[in-house]
Amino acid sequence: MERTAWQRYHLDGAIRYFDGVYNSGTLVDRMMSITAAFEEAYEEVPYKSIISLLCTCCSAPASTAAELILDRFETRILNGNDPLYHSNPPTVETYNAILTSWAKSGRRRHVKSSSTLSYSHHPNAPSNLVSQMLQLYNENPSEMERIRPDFLSFNTAIASLTREQHFRSNNSDGNTDHRTIGKVCFDHLQTMMILYRQGHQACAPDLITFSTVMMTLGRGKDRDDESRAMQLLDEMLHLCVIDVEKVGRKGTNGNIVLNTAVFEQPTTFTELYEEGDFDQIDQGSSTRYIYNVIPRNKHFNVVFALMAQSRKINRNTLERARAYVEIMEQLGQYESETLLDNPPINEELPENGLDMDISITSASSSKPDTITFNTLLKIAARAGEPEAADEIFQEMMTKHLKGNLQVKPDRFSFNTLLLAWSKEKRLNSGRRVTEILETMQEMADNGDEAVRPDHVSMTTVINTLAKSAKQNGSNPQQAETIISRMEDNKEASLRPDVVTYTSVIKCWMECGSLRAAGRAVEIIEKMHQRYEDGYLECKPDTMAYNVALNAIAKSRAREGGAENAEALLLRMQERFLAGDRDVAPSAPSFVTVMNAWARSKDPNRGKYAETLLQSMHDLHSSGLDNVAPNTVAYSTCIFAWSKSGQRNAGSRAEKLLKEMERYHSEGMDDMKPNVFIYTNVMEAWIASKLPDSLEKVESILEHMIEQSNAGDMDSAPNTTTFNVVLKAIRHSSHPEMHLKAEKVLDCMKKIGVQPNIITYNTFIGACARTEGDEETRRRAFSLVLAAFAELQANGLRADGYTWPAIWQACQCHLDVDADLPKINSLFDVTVKNGAFNELLFNSIRGFLPPSFLQKKLNRKDDVQTLTVHDLPAQWTCNVKLGRVKSPNKKDKRSRGAKVAK
């Protein structure tokens, strides 16, 4: 079309008019209609002129229309069947004009219209357009060199992406593609580097490009953003000829070699453009990177922050971070030596679209600062390296004392160091956190208010003291001292709250002191009193009561633990029913008290536990959801019955089991019986000592096997289950318990459950108690010998219960005179195993004639006067012997008795 003909349409004014009058898709449809009309009327349509006019509007509809027209233009040119010849095809400048229009519009999405693009890479319009440029270029680099994306193309797309949070796009195959903004920005930058290395230096990213992508990755929206940021940082260092892998590596001096000429390079595209070198950079032959992209400390800090948030942190993570810090130190030293003067970068760069906050490049120094060291401390804490955290902190203190104000430790530094030690379970962790707290207090008293201990500091120390309270009985007193100091603070943020008091109760609970129960109740009362005095942050809650209940239940007090725990639970219920919803009893509240009853010596423990279980049902029926009985509650109650020794223990436990099965069949998944519950019901039947206890236990075992065969693996019997069945046989009066035990052991092996030493000990014990005629007893003893051989073949070692059980079977089933060869052989095996403890020696001494032992010991004195300590060392080498009793103690008591008489 001739220029005069084109000007007659005054399309520039028409487009501005349309953009002001029409909204969204209407403008797009109008422009597409006009373009179609031109295509019908003229052989060569001025597509680029129409696009250029649309781009001057800087609106989303105009940008959408311009991109659609450009897509139409490229499609006609690339049409394989009837390609369009055009004297002025689109170039990278055409694409960049649309990208700039999108950037100025402030929008990032295409408007809806009747026309659609032939491509879809990302929902973000600028990124979508750059991706299309890359696709066309990669398909035919020689022909499409005219639209190869350049620095401005990529940076405009990256700048647009940074305003996004996340997006979801569809691939060409229709599958949904989930990607984060950081990932797409990173991919664009990687493409820039690929093109740069192919010789297209105009695509080289500058410091602002690296900084923008780094900051976007710093949002941490994707678990892989950490590795991407590290890769990006390593790329920046590599461009400065620094190999991070060699820093700190064994066998090297750990120093980096940096060409100081890097500092003379421009840092941004704008500086390069203003120096007039931009038009010649693609023709340059220098191997040195065209920009100064030395990472600043904020680049490093973004990487450290992502490393500290990683799901998996170990010593390697910490060593990598410390290598980065070493590089920062040496870069800072280079800066000082070359008197680097690099002012902050605050310019608006409309040419490349990076008009966002670029404060990440505003710090000219690469030296580590307080943020660097604080994040490094956090990495050490999460890596479980408290000693390394100590080293890092001491390095901070040393640098600060030498005048480096950039690394002054603050409260966060101290709190992170406390956190590192709080994760340790070693004995000295409590002492170390106390020392750190004292240092904070001392520095604050000397005028450094920035490190005065706060609520986090105090609570961390108390929690650490709680973890090591079991090894150090003085920890609860230290925790009480700290909380007293906190109570005197006038600032509410520094006073103890319910969490702090709960930590102190936990400290008492862990130490197991006789005072723990009493102090737990006293602290709960103190919290109520402070709340009534106006300290609202001290109001007790369910968690505080639950920890107090645990402290009472675990107290070493021999009597009254269960009663005291139930009394506190009753007060908790009373407050809740009076309207205090913060102390609503929960399922753990009741389970703790039930467990206390189960472990008490009270013969009515099962009854009391079941009463509490019924209370849970009543409260749940009244509308309290968090107290609903569950598997744990029923399991604890059944356990209490199994320990009660009551004759009705078995029937009560089985009744509870039937309730659980009924509830589970009605759809209550948290009431599903498991192997532990079934096994405890068996124990309850054994404790009942009823004639049919064995029959009940065997019935439960059969039911468990049926359930597991039907796919319920939670009910599959395990080794403990079979051990309990063998125990039931041993405690029964069945006339052929050896055959019963053999059947159970065979069943166990048949379904693939591995016997342990307890299995064989219980089996041998059952065989030893078998009664009957001589044939029955000899059969039982043969099973004992077979079991002993089997346990040795399975790699198990006979223990202090195995040998007495074997000799008990020997005593019950063999005749000393008739079976002396067998007895002698068994005796030699026992000696060879060094298995003679006091229990076994006394048993054998009462069974075998004195002459037998005198001959074995090669001594003539009375064997009844000997103790296990008088036996040869070979006989007792594999057992633990008690202390040797003083031979005069008995005589002293005898003389005393005679005098008294």
C-alpha cells in the first residue's frame, strides 16, 4: 500500500478514538475487522504500522489487538501452502513494542474477544509473547533471526512475571501445567545465558536481571526455588571467575582469585547503553563478561533464607552456606582494596521494563551482615549443629568487637543460638542455654537494649531445661527462677503467659520429682490467680491442664498419683461446665488419667478407668467434640482391666472390645480395634484366672487371624500376641498344654510371624508344667530340646529365663538315675554357655544330688553352703552376678539375736 493511500484513512486518530470509546473485547474485534478489510483490499497491508499505532495506546485491549494482528501477520508469512511475501516483515523491535505496551498498560492478561492467538505458553501476556518468539526462532534460527529475543524482550517479560503470585496454564497437549513464577523467570534467565554463550551478547543479563529473578525466587513458592537460587548465585560467581566448589575444600588454600577489572564493568544495561557500546557488543571478542554481576550481600542472603527454609537441612547444607560466607568475606576485602565506589541503583528503566523495587542491588558491599549471620545461625540450628552455631556466633561477636558494625548480634541472633541448643537432648544443653541467657541479660544491663531477653528467649530456655530435666533434677528450679524474673517485668510482651507456665510444668513433669505433682497443681492455681489479677495472658487452657495431668501421672510419688490426677480433671470439668470454654477437657485429658489408674496398684483400676470412659461418652453426647472416645481411650481402659487381676477383668475387657467393633462397623474409623487391643483383652482373660480363660484367648486369636485374612492387617496377630497365647496355655490347667503350645508355635510360623526369645521361653515353660504319664512327660521334654535347638538355629541367644525354664522341665520330666546321661549332657551345655546365675544354681542344687555337683566342681565341701560367686568363672561368664554378700552379716545378725534372747 502506498503511503499516501494509507494516510487517507487517518487510522492513528481512529485507533485512539476506538481505544477511548470501546471497552475490552470490542476494540479488539473492531481492529481485527479493519485488518481483515485491509487484507481484502490491498496486496500488502501495513501490519507494523497498525501495530505501532496500537502500542501507543498502552492499554490491555490495544496490546491484545496488536499481538493478535502480529500473530496473524507471522502466520500468513509462515503459511507453508501459500506463504505471504512482505517487504517489511516483523522484527524483534515489533515484538518489543508490544511488550513495552503491555508493561505500560499495567495489565498482564489478554482481554477476551472473538479472536484467539494461535499459541498459548503462559497466562502472563508478555511472557507468553517472549516464549512464542523463542519457539519460532528455535524452529528455524537462520530464517527467524529477525525476531530473536534480546535483552529488552526477556527483561520486560521477567518484570511482568514478578508482579504475579502464581498461575496455571495448559500445555498444547491439553494437560494442566503447574509452575511457579520463580520457575518461569528462572527459565527465561537461563535462556538468556544460553543465547549469550552462543555468541549473542545482546542477550546477556545484567545485575538487575539477576537481582530481579533472585528476589522472585526468594518468595519460596516452590520447593525447588532453593536449588534454582543457588544455581543462579553460582552462575553469577562463575561469571566473575569464582568457583564456589573450591572455596574451603581440603587441599586448597580456600582463597578466591578475582580479576579486579570486573569492578570496572558496567552493572546495568543502561550504563552500557549510555557508554555507547551497546551496538557493538555482539561483535566483541572479549571473553570477559560484559557486566559486573558480582553478587551483593542481599543476593547471598536470599539464598541463605531459602536454605534455612528447606525441608531437609544437614551438615552439608551448613558447610555450603559457610563456603558462601567465606566468598562474601573475600569479595568484601577486594572491594575495600580497590576502593569500589558503586552507588545505589534506583533508576527507572522503561527500556527494559524493570520498573519494580530493585533494592536488592542497592547495597554495594558483598560483605556479610547481621542478616547473613542470623540466617547462618538458623541453618546451623535446623541442621542440629549447636557447636557450629556457637562458632558462628563467636565470629559475629569477634567482628563486632573489632569495629564491624554490620555484624552486630541482635536479639534474633541470641534467640536463634538458643534455638540451636534447645533442639539438643544432651545433658549440657540446659547449662548452655542458661549461659546464653545470662550473657543477653548482662549485655542489656550494660546498655545494649537490642539484646535484652524477650518472651521467646525465656520460653526457649525453659523448654530446653524441660528436655534435660530427667538427667538434671535442678532444671525445674532454674525454670522457676527464670519465670520469676519474667513476672517482674512491666512490659506485657516480656511477662510469662500460658505457654511459658505450661513449659515450666512440663519441666517438672520430665524430671519426675516427688514434688512434680504438687508443683503442677500449684502452678495451675497460680495461673488462675494471675488471670484474676488482670494478667489475661496467664489464663490456663486445655493444654496447660493436660501437661499438669501428665506431670501428676508420671510423678514418682508411690501413692495417690491417679487420685490426684482425677481430682484435677474433675476441677477442669467443673470450670468448663461453669462456662470456661478454654479449659474444655479433651480426649488426651481423660486418657492421661485412665493411664495413671492403669499403672497404679489399686485393684479397682479397671473400674475407675471405665467410669472415665463413660464420662467421655457423656460429654461427647452433650456436644463437646474434642472429647470423643477413640481407639487410644478404649485401649487404655482395656489395659487397665488387664492389669487389675479382677475375676471379671476378661468379661469387661471383651465387652469394651465388642463396643469398639460395633462403633467401627457403624462408620467410626477412630474406633477401629487393632492388634494391641486384642492382645490386651487376652491379657485381661489371663488375669481373670477363670477356667475358660484359655478358651477365650484362643477364640480371640482365631478372630484376629480371620480378620487379617480378610484384609484387616491392623488386626493381624504379631509376636507379642502369640507370646500372650502361650502365656495363657502355661497358666491354664489343660492336661496336654505341651501339645497346645506346639500347635500355637506351628501356627505362628505358618502365618509368617517370627518367634523371639520370649516366645521360646514361654513355650518351654508351658512344656515344663505339663503333667501326665511318663510318655507324655518325655514327649514334653523332647519338645523343650527341639525348641532350644530351634532358637539357636534362628540366631537367638538363651537368656536368664531360658536356662531355668529348661532345667525346670528337666526336673519335672526326667529321672535323675535313669536319665543321668541326658542330664549330664545338658549340664555340660549349660556350663559351656556360662549361664549359671543365682536362680539357676539354686534350682539345680535342689534337683541334682550333691555328689554330682561335687564331682563337677572337683571339691568335697557341702555344695549347699556355696553361692554363685563360688562357681568357676566359666560357669558364670555370660550372666550378671549381684554383689558378694559379706560373710559376717549373717553372723552379726545371729549374735545380735542371741544377745537379745
